[in-house]
Amino acid sequence: MSQLGNVALVLALAASIFSIAAFIFGLRGGRQQLIDAAKKSVLAAAAFFSISVIALLIALITHDFQIGYVASYSSSGLSLPYLISALWAGNAGSLLFWGWIVSLAAAAVVLKKRPQGEGLVPSATAIIMAVQLFFIILLLFVPNQNPFKELATVPVEGAGLNPLLENPGMIIHPPLLLAGYALFAVPFAFAIAALLTRRHDDSWLVAIRGWALWAWLLLGLGNLIGAWWAYVELTFGGYWAWDPVENAGLMPWLMVTAFLHSALMQRRKGIFKLWSMLLVISAFTLTIFGTFLTRSDILSSVHTFGQTAVGPFFLGFLIISFFGSLVLLFYRRKDLHSEAEVDSVISSEGTFLTVNLLLVGATFVIFLGTIFPSLSELFGGSRVSVDASYFNMAAVPIFLAVILLSGVCVLIGWRRLSLARLGRQLLWPAVVAVIVAIALLIFGVRQGVALLAYSSSALVISAIVSVWLRDIGARWKRKHGSYFKEFSGLIWANRGRYGGFIVHLSLAVMAIGVAGSSLFDVREEAVLAVGETMTVGEYQLTYQDLEHEGASDKMTFIAVVEVFRGGKSLGIIRPRIQFYNAREQWISRVAIRSTPAEDLWVVPISWDSEVTVVEFRALVSPLIVWIWVGGGFLLLGGLIALWPGRRLARHRAS
């Protein structure tokens, strides 16, 4: 398999180089034959890249430990899903996966028939192929990055995955993020192609809408699943620690979100043209920045691959792509004048611009906090750490403002309202928000952030429901069908609008979960022998027994913990301690009792040599399940918006 994988990568390299050259000379000379040959080479490169990925997958599944990557990230004891996930467990495999997704995207671009933007395809595809070529060069020529490199001595057994990676999150989280990063090469390429060819109409936006939405959805879900993975796997009891690599996954998602709003306004109103270009460039370079972080040692993070030889290459690629794009944008800036002006804050243009500025502001403060330790060391000689308090103080208020504005945007729609009319639109949602705030005060909630988060979420949810009910009622008066039929028909008739409504709803629901779990959680730690009890919040936890399970690769100790509340037994939970023989490593496994109101989270954090006395960490996390419910709404809204429908260009309003 190693020879097949290497040959396939070399052929993909040749096909990529030929396609780029053929596109360039075909465009310069107006030679359609060369452009057609370039498109065929794009398909060939995707095929060769696919062969290399299949070769590595076969090597992993068949335990071909002669290949160093297989020996490092798999073992004969791994189940099939985790053998497959080993493809992206290491640096070389993740680069191979990323480059493969880019190659598939390039193939899809040349195969797709589109009513607009067809003239941009040759230039855009050449740029995508340049990105693909970068990854192939890394894999073939940078030391220790070839996933098909063979070992001089074949080990009897592979090292396997790090035990922390043996979680369903490993199967889903990394490929979603990597695919989101990879797919955003397409919007970037079309934007640069539009600048190069001076085609500054909306055709490039029409061509990339689906790509940008898919990248946004995959990045959003990837971040959420990563947060869930941390919550159920790690022992700190949280889901987001403002870790540098977590931030690196969040920042491009925020910029893509801003771009989607800006692009919508450009297509409908002919404004924000320069802004949209800048957002595309920034989002793409932030994906490269995130990859640079995970493959260098400039920042400390549990998520990084450690220092690798590709770090400087990604830094160079980042500098070239960002500053080269900015220079091109500067020279084309006069071609990107808006067809209208934002003359009222209380309008679709005003609210969209405000949301965009907030999203960019949040990205900036997160970026600054992420790189500040390195900047302080570079310019001041000492490394100054930035903890979660900075991000909570700087970014959380911005996010709350974005959530609140998401409800106001729904009420304003595409109109320009007077302040009095906006007040009438906001009346009932505001009443609901006030009622929620008063109810919380009555029940003893005094934290200002909590009151603001819950009342803002209530306003957004009630605003969306009120507009949706109004639209259903108007449709029912025209059609006279059942309310359910008109509800589904409404979504089907305007999937972009109502998919966006559901996404806004998801943000409000997630805000409820974030506020509850971060502001009202209760934590306790206690050392217990069998038969002893600890208390956390309203729960009493009694350590009843210790069970053992043996396997060829690990030994498992299961703590049987009975849960009581108010003297009533609520059942048994079973946090575990596992010893992995191959790595001689102890791992704690979390047990969670989850309800819509709160989670009870328990994990062993230390124990004696006989595992008879265990120190438990217990956490009561209110409303945290609503973060994951909000993630479900995000997925639903994104898929509805992505479902093919009537093109927005047909409905562009002045």
C-alpha cells in the first residue's frame, strides 16, 4: 500500500501542476483546448488523491505496521470506526485528508453546471489547484510528513490511538473541521478570480453560496461536537476553555457568518462589495492560521500536533495568501463601489452592518487574546498568559449583542422602519423578555449576565415565533389549507429565510444552555472509600462498589455510584478508570446523568494503588443539554437553507 499511495500522490502532483499551467496559458491565449485539458487534469488529480487516501485506509484496516503512520496511530485491537478515524489522527494523515477534500471540491467545481459564474471557473479552479498543490508538496517533500513512509523494522503491534481519542467525537469532530477548512478554499478562489478578471457583478456570490454555507455548517457543527467531546471525555467538567486551538476553529466560523450576511446584502441591495471580499480573504486565511497553530509550538494547547516541520510552510503560505490578496484587493478597490448607502440604522442594511461589525469585533478580540502570549514573549521577553476571564469579559458581551440583534433583524426583515414602528414590532417580544426577567428575579437569579442572556434569548425566540405565526396566518388566508400544511409550505417556498430563522433560534437556545451551565454550575471534590457519601448541590453520591473488567488491551475499574436526591434514589451511574497496557496509561472516564433541567457529571480524578479509595470530582451543570439541542437546530436550519430552491437573484430588490 505504501508504494501505491506514494505513486498516487506523485501522479496527483503532476496532474495538479499541469492543470495550473494549462489554465494559465489557456486563459492568456484564449485556447479552449488547454482549458478543457486542465479540467480533465483536475479530475485526474482528484482520482489520484482518492487512491492515496484509499491506500492509507486499507493499510490502517489491514494493520500494515510496516508503514510508520499506521504503526503510530493504529493497533490490531482498535475497532473499525477508530481505525478509520486514525486517518486524521496524526499530522500527516490530517494533511492528506484536507488535501483530498480540496481535490474533490476542485473536481466538483469543474463538473458543476451553473447559470452564473461559469466564466470564473478556470481562474478559480487554478487557485484551488494551487492550494491542493501546496498540500501535496507538504506530503511528499517535507521531512516526516509522508503518511506512506516505511519503517526499517516492522513492529509486532502498533501504538494505537491515544485513549482520549477513543471517543465518537474523534470520528466526527476532526473531519468536520478539516472539511470546513478545505471547502472554504472555493469561495476564496472565486473571490480572487473575480478580482483578477474584474468581474465584479454578483456571479461569484451566486457560484459560491452553497460552498460557503457548507463550510459554515461544517465548521459550526465541528466546533459544537468538539465542545461536547471535551465535556464527556476530559476531566475539567467544561466544554469550552478558550484554548488557542479552540479559538482557531471559532474565528473562521465567525468570519464566514459575517460573510454570509454581507453577501446576502450585496446580492439584494448591491452594497458591501468591498466588505464581502475582505471577509472572504480573512476567513480563508484564518483557516490557514488555525492549521499553523496546531502544527507549531508557538502556543500551548492540548489540541496541537506539537512542533512539526510544516509550521514554517503554513506560516509562509499564510503570509503570501493574505497579503497577496490584500494587495490585489487594494488595486481593485475602485471597482467595488456600492450601488447604495446605509442611511438608516433601523433597516435591513443597518442591522446587517451592525451584526457584521460585532462579529468582526468578536473575532478581533479573540485573535488578540490568542496571540498575545506569543507577542508578549517576542516583544517583551517574557510570556504573559491570557486566561478565560479576558475572553469572557471581551467576547461574551459582543455575542450577547449579536443574539439580541438576531431577533431585531427578524422583526425588521427587508424593510426600513421608523423608531415608532420598530417599537410596535418589538412590543410583545419585549413583554415576554421582561416577564422572563421578572420571573428569574423572583426565583432568586441576581447575576446581570444571566438576566441579560435569558431575557435576550426570550426576546429572540418570541420574535421569531411571532413573525413565523404572522407569515403562516397570511399564507393561510390565501391558501386556506391546514396550519401544518401552510407551515411546511412556508418553509419550502423560502428555505433561505426560514432556515435562517431556525439558525437564529439555535443561537438563542444555545445561549440558554451556556448561561445556565457556566453561571450556575456547582462543583465538589471528595475522597471516598466504598460505602462513603459526598454531596454536590442537591445530590448525594454514595460509592457503593468497585467492579472490574478485563480485556486484552486494557483493564477497567468501574465505580458503582448510587445517586440520591431528597433521600430518594435516582439510580446508578458508573464512572470508570481504565489502564491501557500498550501505553501504560491511566485514563478517567466520565459518567453523566442528563435531564432537560441539569446534568450530574461525575469522574474519578485520583485513586490509590489498589483503586479502593477514589477521589471523585462531581459537577451539577444546569441547562447544559440545551447547548446540544441548539446544535440540532443549527444543523436543521443549515440543511434547510442549503436545500436547493429558487435563486435569490430572481428576487433581488433595490
